[in-house]
Amino acid sequence: MHVEQPYTPKTWPESPERATLEGKNKFLGFWLFLGGETVLFASLFATYLALKDKVPNPATDVLAKDLFELPLAFLMTMLLLTSSITSVYAIYHMKNYHFKKMQAWLLITVLLGLGFLGLEIYEFYHYTHEYGFGFTTSAFSSAFYTLVGFHGAHVVFGLGWIIALMVRNAKRGLSLYNAPKFYVASIYWHFIDVVWVFIFTVVYLMGMVG
Amino acid sequence: MANNLNSNNPNVEYEYRRRRNAEEMRHQVISFAISIFLTLVAFGAVYAGFDKWFVVPVILLLAVVQVIFQLYYFMHMGNKGHEAPQLFLYGGAIIGFSILLGFLTIVWW
Amino acid sequence: MSTIAQKRGFGAALWDYLTTVDHKKIGILYIAAGGFFFLLGGLEALIIRIQLFAPNSDFISAGLFNEMLTMHGTTMIFLAAMPLLIGFMNLIMPLQIGARDVAFPFLNSLGFWLFFFGGLLLNLSWFLGGAPDAGWTSYASLALNSTTHGIDYYALGIQISGFGTLMGGINFLVTIINMRAPGMTYMRMPLFSWTTFIASTLILFAFPPLTVALFMLTFDRMFDANFFNVVAGGNTIIWEHFFWIFGHPEVYILVLPTFGIFSEIFATFSRKRLFGYSSMVFATVLIGFLGFMVWAHHMFTVGLGSIANAIFAVASFAIGVPTGIKIFNWLFTAWGGSIKFTTPMMYAAAFIPSFVMGGVTGIMVAMAPADYQFHDTYFVVAHFHYVIVGGVVLAILAATHFYWPKMFGTMLNETLGKITFWLFLIGFHLTFFIQHFLGLMGMPRRVATFLPGQGLDAGNFISSIGALLMGVAVLILLYNIIVTSVKNEKVGNDPWGDGRTLEWSLPSPPPHYNFKQLPLVRGIDTYWIEKMEGKKEVTAAEPVGDIHMPNGSILPICISLGFFIASFGAIYRQEHSWGLAVLIIGLVIAFGSMLIRSLKDDHGYHITKEELLNDNDKGVRA
């Protein structure tokens, strides 16, 4: 079976991302990587919680309750959460062998992700310039920017990944060679949303209750 | 992946798969709706200004529930062929939890 | 590319090794590089011991001594022991489970080159202002105040190396889970493959905390962050926690493959199957799991409090139990067997008492109140050298002999091997046994010199003699390697005569596709089963057919080189204007090469059935 042979919706296998050995390996390898990423983000969360509100001068320096606001965090959450369901739609179409619909939903996912990123860049700019809360300001600020910034870096990487896949495969349609690639990118995107659920809870919501 | 479908007729199999994919998609949209709802409740609890000793455990619980939904519905973690992913993700979660516990208890004293 | 031997020039052979994605060649690269760094680390140890030959010595300055001890520890653990073990796991595990390569051959190569460039980066610090000097543990308070760029080289060098190791870990896990030969259930896997599996799991979960810690150290030193800066609200204990959350599983990453190697050697040279296979597997899993729950036993004197200390002490005692189970199982394997004292078996025999000695002093330091006396003395130095040298190094030396024919098709000389063994063993005990007493007498560790008349003179002198003996032993091993390579006497597939597992059913060295036909596994010690039935080869699980092989690539070197270059930019960014540009250029090279890899399809090539059938090595089995 040649890995780039064409299919029809009827002949397309049930789990196309795992129909080849390479696909099975990529699928498993990526889940294992996510296991490692879980420990990585847990470490970043642990550092953040340990250094939360640890500033040189608690009386005058910026603390969590001064900084975070509900509307912005809520909007960013909605954008990312919606981008997660749109990527689910994309994979649904992939399973049904509808290449163009998959591409369309991936595009919507990317646009929502870009929206999230734009808001986050605005947020960091806002904190740095309006509040004097920069990366080097205090231990608390270093921990905040590292945790949320690492997540943001993962979003950037994920967007680049999905865009590269879309562009590279635009003229090729679906095959058993690129099905695992789309599937794995989608799983990565979901994981980023999973991490964000904890970020908005631990950083923003817990930051605002004090 | 082996097809665990009994019919020899490709049309029937195709119909079955399409229906099943559509049903899974419905589950996922419901999960999405539940996630939005849980998010709203969490934001609402903070907005309402309840005591922090009540709010913090509640929103953490809501976060865990939402993540479980996303892992199982969006990422298919409960489906067949996901035994190793489950093992390693829960393994990572357990180790991550012990790191969090350590950092919350034996960093400042 | 066919299996017919080709006469090649040096350039072609070099290009082959630079672009290879074959797990056997990558394994040899790991072993060669790890061996080189082992010599470097050994040189650093000799310099330390020469400085400590006599009291009030000024052989080297105190500052240089600090660099020497830091680099000795860092090199030996990250650049010698780990790569050597990873090299053996890379080479042998796929052969043992009946696979043709690992799951991700390209990532395998990338993992090696990242390790190599990370190690190169770290060692360049010697020539660029000074090596790191805050110990291999690099505690934050000291590390942040270190005046040269040494710590920066440490942080980035280990970070880059660590990415490579993490990739290797994932690669091994996927290979073992997905690519075992038909009939090879988990409970039929050889112990070395099981320990590879658990050690790889430890790598997967232990390296991320180190990654976070190193990023934080990098950010604090090179980008003015405040994680460990107490004035700005930071906390230096965070570094210790992360370092040991990584560091303790790390030593199990070292010791589990060690156990795997000795399991193979004990069974092979007792001519008897491993005793208690299931309990060995269970013990390995338990050690792996418990290894994550004991990290603060390195921090008993930090002031965490008696409750925390008690919890971690008890957990540390618990690890002794599965380890003890393993020791007994090895002894019961040998008991009643027909023992052949080859060089690997001698290392195995010496390992038992040496490692157990290290283990029992481990229990001693695990008692938190007692550790207040032992901490930061030579007693701890003695303990960990007993488990690492008496365990890991003996295993690496044993595996070198045991697997040499499988790697190169020749056999290391047994007489020279036994001379190396005895000199090394005597030197090892001479060096480190006396250090228990030096520690009990109060000599602190990491001190550049000591005063005369305190009762420490004789002990240090003897310890240094032992180090010289170990140096001589290693030189003899090098001589053995050279002589063997020059003589080039080829051996067959099972040169030790008693091979039990699949790797011994293949030619020495195996063809690049490993198995012409994937084997059908009928039980534990697969090859032994076939031998007992009088067969020369393992039953095949499939007919001869085309074999799909991956292409080589120069991109792993490009990616690693990119990160290597970027590191210089990050290190010198605050003092030189070219720093930022170099950082960006390096990252562009690295990520650009990754992009090229993703965009350019590479489907590999096929070895055709005809080429396989023409192969001289073995006939086709029905």
C-alpha cells in the first residue's frame, strides 16, 4: 500500500491517523510527549504558586489582586475554548475524508488562536506599561510571565504548525501520510487549551479572589 | 486499526461509520457547551465575591471537571487504543501533583 | 543501498556516520562520545585526587579546584554515564525485541547530536573564561553569584543535551510499546529491554523539572529575572527542589539499565534463566515509581522540618526493598548454574558486593537525623561513588566486553579485560572505601585542600593511589580496544556461546536492516528456546519481502548546530552588541532546519526481496 495513494470516503480507513505503523508511532509518541509536558507545566504552576505575590515591597508593589481583570481573561478563554471545538470539527471532517471542510475549520481555528494571541500581547503590554509589571520587576512577575509566556509560546508554535500543515498540504489532499500529522497537531492544540483552563483558574481567578 | 465491523458490505460499513462519527461530534458539541457552562460558573463565582475559602476549591474542582471532559471527549482519551496514553498522562499528572504539593508545603515555612 | 559490502573512502564513511539514522551506528556514536567524555571526567578526577594527595597542596588553585569538581560530576553523569547507557540501550533494545530500528530514526539522530553539541558547549567553557564552579548541583545562591560565564555554559549546555535525552526516552518508549516482534508480549521481553522501558519513563517525567529549573537559572542570570533573587521576593530553595526532583530519578535512570545489563550477564554466564522474572519486572517498576517520591532526602539539612524529613526518610528506606529483591534474584540465578567467569561475569560478581555496600550506606544517609552528621562530608561522596562506580561504571565496562562483538564483530581480549577488571576494582575500593572514614572523621566534601595533623593525611593519600590505579586500568582497556581493532578477527553471531536473547541470533554486527524476517517469539529467552530444540536460527514470523528503510539526513546536525550558536548569543548578549544577532541567527538555523524537515517529504527507500535473498549471511526460512 503506497502511503500517498488516493482514497474515497468509503475506502478511507476508520482511524486514518493510526492506519500505518508510522501513524501509530506518531500518535503514541505525541501522547507520551504530552505526559512530559504535563509535568513541565505542573512545575511552572508550582513555581508560580510558590512565588505568587512575592514582591520586594508588598505594601507598594503590584500584586495579583491589583492586576488581573475578569473581562479580558473571559474573552481570551472563550476564544481559545472555541478554537478547540473548531479543531474537533476539522478532525471530524478528516475522518469523513472531506479535505476542504477540514481546511476551512482549521483556518477558523487559526484565526481564533491569533485573536487569543493578540489579546495576550495586548495584556502583557498593558501590564508592563500601565502597571510597571515587567518580567524583571519581581519574583512574582518573573513567575507570571514565565508560566503564561510559556503557554503563549506554545500557542505560537501550534499556530505555526497548523499553518505550515495547511499550506504544505493545500494541493495534496488527504492521505495516510498526512492524516497523522493533522491529528497530532489537533491533539496538541487541545492540550494547549487544557493548560489554559488551569491558567485562567489558578492565575486569573485565584489571583482575583486573593 | 482493525475494523470491528461485522458487515461485509462496504456501503453499510460506511453508513455506520458516518453515523458514529456524527454521534461522536454531537457528544463533543455537548462537551463544548458544558465547558462553556463550567467556565461561566467559575467566572461567576469570582464575580459574585464569595469567600475565598469557598471559591478556590470550587473553581479548582470545576477546572478539573472541564479538563476531564476535554481529555475524554475532545482528545478521545477513553477510546480504544488509548491505554498507553492514559497510563502516561495519569502518570504525569500524579508526578505533577506531588510537585505541586511539595511546592505548596516545603518552599516557604 | 544494498547489503553487499562496499569499499568506501574515509570521506564516505565519515558522511555515513554524520547522517546516519541507523540505531546501531547511533549507538556506537553515543558510546564513542560517552567514552571520550568519560576520559575527560576521569582526567578531572585525577587532577582532584592529585591536589588532595597531601595536605596544603597548591597543585591547582582553589578556584580551579571548584571548576574541576563541578566539571567532573557534570561530565561523568550527563556526558559519560548517560550517553554510554543510552548507547547500549539504543543498540541492543531493538535487537532484543525483534525490531528493525527505533520508532523515530531521525529523532534518534537528533537526540545524539543535541547531546554532543550540548557537551561541547559545556566543555568550551574551559577555554572561554572558566568552567562552571558551583558543583554539578549548581545551587542557585552560589550559581547566581559566580563571576565567570561558566554557569551560563552549564545551564545552556545541559539544557540542549537534555532535549536530546528526552527525545531518546520517548523514542525508546514508543519502540517498545509498538514495535515488538510477533509473540513478544511484555512479559517475554528480556530484562534489559524492561529496564530500558522504565528508565525511559523516568527520563520522560524527570527531565521537564530540570528543563524548568535551567530555564529559570538562565532567565535569572542572562535576562534579569528574579526566581532565586531573595531581595525581589524569590526563593533559592526552589532550585534545590527542582534539581533533586530531577536528580533523584536521574540516578535511577542510571542504575536501572545497569540492573538490566547485569540481569542479562548473570543469566547468560550461569547458563540458567533469570530467577524470578516477574518479581524482577515488578521490582523495576516499583523502583521507578518510588524514585519520584524521595527527592527531599538530598535536602534534609535545609530546614524543611521533621515531618517532611520523616516522610522522605521512610520513602527512601522503602526503595531498598525492591532493590534487595533484585540482588537476591541475581544470586539465585547464579546458584546452581554452570558459571563461566568471563570478563563480563567477573564484573557482575564484583557488582553485587560493591553495589550492596553503596546501598547500605544509602540507608545510613537516608536516616534524616544521622544525615545531619553525614551531609556534605566525604561519607556521602563515598556512598554515591560506591553505587555509581560499583554499579553503573562496572555495568558499562561489563557491557563493553559483553556487547563488543555484537557492535563490531570482534572480541575484546579476555586476558587484558581481566587485568583491567582487577586493577579497576582494586583501585575503586582503595579510592572510595577509605573515604567513608574520612567523612566520619569530619572531612568536608568539595574542599580544595585540608590541614595536616588532623588524621586525614593517610586516608587521602591512599585514596589518590587508588585513583591512579583506576587510571591505569582504563589505559589498559584503551590498549585492548586498539589491539582488538587492529587484529580485526571476526566472530560469529553467538561468540560467547551461551546467548539466550534475540540479539545473539543475528550476525555480528547485524546487517543494517537487522532481521531479514521478523522473528516469531515463543517465550522468554527466545533464542535459547530455539537452541534447545537444535535450531540454528529463530523461527520466522513472515516470509521474505521488501523492507522499508529510512534515509539518512544532515539536518539533525544543522538543528543542533543552530541551538549551539544561539547559546553563544544568549550568553554574551548583555555585554556585546552582537549577542542578540547571534542568538536570533542560531534560532533561525535551528527552527529553519526543523521546517525544512517538515516541509520536505522523505519516504525512505526499500530493500528489495531480491537483494535480501542474495545476501550471503543466512538462507531464507519458510
